[in-house]
Amino acid sequence: MSSNSRSSNSSSPDNGGAGRRIVEDGPEYRSIMMQPLAAPPMPRSFAPLPVKISKPNASSSKSTTSKTSISASPSQWKVDELAALPAGYLLERTNAYVDDASPQTVADRVCDCLRMLSIAADISPNASEDEDELQKNVLRAETQDCVKFAVRLLKDNGMVVVEVYQLQKNVLRAETQDCVKFAVRLLKDNGMVVVEVQRMAGCSFGFREASRAVLRSAKGMQPMAPKKRFTIPSALPQRSLEVRQTCVRDDFEIAYNMLKSDRSDSLVLALESLEQMTKPCACEAVDVAAKSVLSPDCLKQLVALLEIDGDDMESHWASSVRRKVLAVLANACAAVSSEDLADILSSGEHLTARSFLALLVTSLTDAAKRPHDAYHAVRCLQSLLICKEVETAILEMSLVDVIESAHDVGCSSHDALQQESHKLMAQLQKL
């Protein structure tokens, strides 16, 4: 408006603008600086920043002492010489700079955190060249620019899957019980250890919680305490037990209809719904959902999913389905009373069949590869021991060595598997 007023005043005869120069309206030129594209400063914002130090009081003395690093098994993750952080490398937002520990100490902290959180860790990407050559159907290659990569051939649904991945050092892959996959990478920058956590697959919210715990442990801090759960305000009207049970039955019918679908996404959603409904303390009507899951029709559908051909288990979808089925069965068996479970086992043969027990034993045998499956299989066996037929079958299979092997895997990498396998061994000793 100011420019318009200046131009109008200069051209107005009343103001004597005949002898003045008319200023035309137009864009205002400003100088800008051109420079090559560089990494934004945002990733470096996670570098150590100055912290205001306040005098700790008596109540916070315990929390400050908990920042000491936790010693982990050094054989979990052997760290080689760290590669320098490239100048143009964009770090993930989930990263941390550690300046008070060696790279091996940081790796030990991360491994111990994953063990306490029962997150399966896979250190195969860090294997040496001799160990990689032992893998089947794997071809190693290198370009003229010293870029090393590997080509792996797999099979899925009758098709050949070609996987090309870069061979990297100091990388650890992990997977939570909710099928959230991520990678932990160690680099160095300015004399500090850079810890980067990158999501590979799964829920972003679950990755957020896991990455926070990993980064805190890398700095020598304890994982964050569980958040408080908000209860329903007492002022709101409460539903009666009958109404809640009716809602649970309706939800189960929806999930069961989705379970019979041929679509893979519907199947996964159905299993996730059943897993949530049968979780301990999910609701007061959890026993209703558990009894519905343990009905003959539903059990037939769930057990059929476990009997998928082993060649199809290479895919991420099939392995997640297998894990969710075992979780649903373990939750349902633990949610009902011993008397009700004994009646269900005596009236049906799906959970007491030798084929089903053999699947559970296979999961225990493969505890090193699939610790989450072994964890849920141990929970199932704990509940099924109330049946004499299952007890006899387990004694005939001589599962003591298998359970002890699964317990050793839990001691090194999976805390929940360690605890549950210890309980199962205690039960077998009482037989």
C-alpha cells in the first residue's frame, strides 16, 4: 500500500508531481546465496548438548546412580573398527552420540538392553566372510568401487525371491515380539560413537518405544520405566459385566469371520484382535474371549495355520502369522481356569494331538533362530501339562535337553524365554 501511495502522490498534479519521476510498482530484488546441497543440521542435533547441572537431592540420587552401564556378554556382538561418518550421510532421527564409552562397551549395552526387553537380535550381518560362504544360495560380489554386496535366493509361494543386500560391518538386526524389525548401526564421528537405529518393518509406534530404550541403554542409562495407564474416570457410567461379555462375543465373531478369510491382511488383523482380547488383564471378560478362542472351530483354524509348509515360512508374513497364532493360544490357555482348560482338553484333540505337540517342540528346537516362537511355545506347554495325555507325551519325547537349550538361549538373548523355560523345567521336575 505504501508503494501505491508513493506512485499516486508523485503523479498527482495537486502535489506538484509533474516534475517528479514516477516510481513504478514492481518486485523487490533481493540477493540470495547459492551453495552446494549439504546435510541438514537436524541429524546432528542429537549430538551431546550442554546440560544444566543441578545439585541432586536425596530423592534423585538413586536415579543418577542407575546410569552406570550394564555389563553384557561380550560374545553377543563383536565390534570391528568403526567406519567414519561420511560427510553427506543423513542420519536417522533416532540416533545418539556416546563419548564416555568404547564401541564394544556400547555394543554390550545395546545387547543387554535387547535381552532385558526380550527383543530378538541377529548378528549374522556381522559375520565374517568364511561364515557367509557357509550359507546356501548366497553369492558375494564386489564392484570396482569397492562396494561389497550379497545376492541371496529364497523361495516363497512357488516363486524365486532374489534378495540383494549390502554387506556392512557393525550392524545388528533386531525384531520385537510385535514383528517390528530394526537395525542398530555403529559409526564414529569426532572421537565419539554414533548409534543409529533404523526401522526396517513393522509398527512405527512400536519402533519408537524400542529405539528410545536402545538409545538410552547405549548412553549407559536404564530403559525408560513403563508409562502410567490411565483409568476410566469414576464419573463416567460403568458398563455391567453382561454388557462387556456381550461386546467381547461380538468382537470375537468379527475376528473369527476375518480369520476364515483368504486375504492375508484380514488374517493378520484377526490374529491381532484375538491376541489383544486374550491378553492378561485386557478386560474383566477375558475368560469369555479365551473360551471362544479355545472352541473346536476356532482351534481348527488356528492349528491349521501352524501346519504351513516349512518352505513358506521364509516370508515375513508367514513367520509373523505363526508367532501370532502361538501367542493367541498361549494367552487363551493362561486366561481360563485350570478346571475349564482341563474340560476343554478332554473334550477336544487339537491341543493334545502329537502333531501339535511336535510343532511346539520344533519351536523350542529353533529357539536360537526364533526365540519369540519358543517363548510362546513354552507358555503353551506350561498350560497343557495339566492334561495327563500331554504329560505322558512330553515325558516320552524327552524334552529336558531341548528345554535346557532354550533356557540357555534365553539367558543370553531373551529374558522372557529364560523365565518361562525356568518355570517349565520346575514343572517337569515335579512330575
